[in-house]
Amino acid sequence: MDNANPLLIGVLGSGSGSNMQSIQDAIEAGTLNAKIVCVIADVPGAKILDRARRHGIPCDYLDPAPWKTKLEGPAEDRYIEYLQAHGAEVVVLAGFMRIVKPKLLAAFPNCVLNIHPALLPAFPGVAAWKQALDYGVKVAGVTVHFVDAGTDSGPIIVQRAVPVLDGDTPETLHARIQVEEHIAYPEALRLLAAGKLTLSGRRVSGSDSATKA
Ligand code: GRF
């Protein structure tokens, strides 16, 4: 792979960081021309920070106060400054459990991505796999999308389907969805890094090959 001009990624997370790990693994395997330039957690001691440290990635907990569910005001400014100071050109939300607001989106136009554990637009919001199971759908899945000002509502880049089985619990279904997440996020970033994605209104073209029906 031509490693000139890697995609410079800043990651925001709140928890385990398995998606960040899948992206870093793809980079280290030479299948994704990118570099994670920093990781920020909004939860002190989040496991995603340990993972980042293990790979020598600059990382920090940044206090998101006073809000519980969104990133706004002085905290939002601190996050933007940190991302820019580390040279991030793309912001990857990887299990980041708060809404990002227009100021951050404007600082990285069409360059903020999120992963959601459902086939959007079904089941936006929290614990989407549990929503899907409770609803009784037969096919669940995962969506990687550009972030807009709404909740889980931005243009869709990649989707991968996951069957719901009779004996599923929320935990077993989420585990099966996460296997696909770890394929979908590196794939979406690969397409972005290669300049293959075109955005026209809500429609993203160039990602057919990455989507699993
Ligand atoms: C994933 O299921 C992701 O889809 C959701 O939060 C979870 C994060 O997992 N937004 P991890 O921290 O990447 O392991």
C-alpha cells in the first residue's frame, strides 16, 4: 500500500474501544492507509485509553462537563482544540455516548463519522440491538454514517446485516453485531481514505462493495 498521505484520524470514545482497536489493527496490518493521531475519552479510565496507550497513540480524558448527553460549550472547544492540535482531519466516533453539536461538525465538515449498532434509520438512540430484539426483527445490523446535526441521522456509508436468532439475548446479538462493526468501520475508512466516497444530498456512492445484505 502507498503510505503517502495517510488519513489522519482523531477518535472519540466512551467505553471499551473495540472499534478503535479494529481500525488500529487494520492500519498495522497495512490494509488501511491511515493514522490515529489522538484518542479522547469523555469517561475517566475508559478502556479505550488503555488500548490507545498500548499502541503509543496520544490520548486523554477530557472533561465534558457540565452536560451529560451532549458535547457543547467550553468542553466542545477543548475537544476541537485537542483534535486540531494533533492534526486530525477526520473525527471517528467509536462508542462515544454523547451528541456532537454543530460547532464540532463545522470544524470538520463532512468528516465526522459514527458507527451505530442497527440498520438505520431503524432503531436510532441507545441500546439499538436491544430495541431490535424487543421489536422482533429478523435482521439486525450495523451502520457507519456521516454525522449530521441529528441523532444517528446522517448519510449512510456502509451497512452490514446480522441475522437475529431464536435464542438471542441482547448480549449475544450485540456480540454478533460487533463482529460486523469491526469489519464495517475499517472498510468505510478505507473508502474515505482512497477518495472513493461521493456525497450527493443524503446519498453516498462508492461503497457498494463494503455493504453486506
Ligand atoms: C458499539 O456497539 C457501537 O456501535 C456503539 O457503541 C459500541 C461501542 O463499542 N455506538 P466499543 O467501545 O467500540 O467497543
